[in-house]
Amino acid sequence: MSASFTVTNHMAFGWNVSRCHLAEGNKYTVTVTADILKSQVQNITLFTKGSVEGTNKDGVTALLVPVRTAGYTNLNIPVVPAGVYEFVAHEESEWWCIDYIHNRKELPDATVFSLAAGDTTVLPVGTKFVLCAGTVLVGGVQYSAPNAFDLISEDLVLEAKEQCYGFAFTKVR
């Protein structure tokens, strides 16, 4: 089965953040023409649901690519070797992507956020936060993804009602 992506674009703090969905059994291929160092990556990707497995199909190397499951981010990959990669969704999968091309050839200063069910954290004033997956409790009010929080005047205490993932921005437009 070939790829049948569903992409929904969201704007957050001046950045285009895309929510991508791939149904179980769908495949897609990516060709990387030259090695890509971590400093050269042109997107920030965060998987929030499912399982996507990739294999480098380029000749004898046949490198196994890390399985993309909830919490996986490309920010931890030191280098992507040149080659042809085939990916298959073993179950319904979702990821969020901040892409260089769709953001006027620029990436934000952003980190990936993860908070386990029942855990709490404090986000300091000045944080710009996008909740991509999960539900949080803030001051007795429940918020579900997708949602954005701009902490202008006070710190924010988040309590995760379920596993949560998102992006914290330190650079806005």
C-alpha cells in the first residue's frame, strides 16, 4: 500500500506546525542524496502515536532506522546517512513536524516536551508551549491537544491527565 498522508497545518507563535497522520499498512519512501548532520536537519519531528519502522534500502548497507513510536524525535539523530529509506506504519501513526521550507526557510528554537500521566511540571514565564498530544490540567481547567499556551505574566503548572507531548518555543516571530 502506498502512502496516504493526512496533513493538518496549525499556526503557533508565527510558526507552521504540521500534524501528520499515516494509516496502518501504508508505506512511503524517502531519498537522502547526501549525509545530513544534526546541525543540517531541515525539520523538527515529534512522534505522538503509533509505530513507523524504516529501513535503509541502499545496497548492502541495509541499515535499520530507529522505529518511530510516541516520544521519538529526530533531534536525537547525530547523522542521517545518504540512501533510500522505506518506512511502513505498523499501526495508525501520528507525528508533528516543524518544517524549514514551510516556515520561510527558518526553524524555531524549540525543544520537545514529554510529560507522563499524573506528573506535573512548571513552565516559566516567557515559555511558548504547544500541546500536540494528551490532556493537561491547568489551574483546575482541563485542556486537550492541540492547544497552545503563551506564558506572559506568570509561571504555569501543568498536570498531565494522560501522556503528553509537545513543543516549547523560545523563538517567536
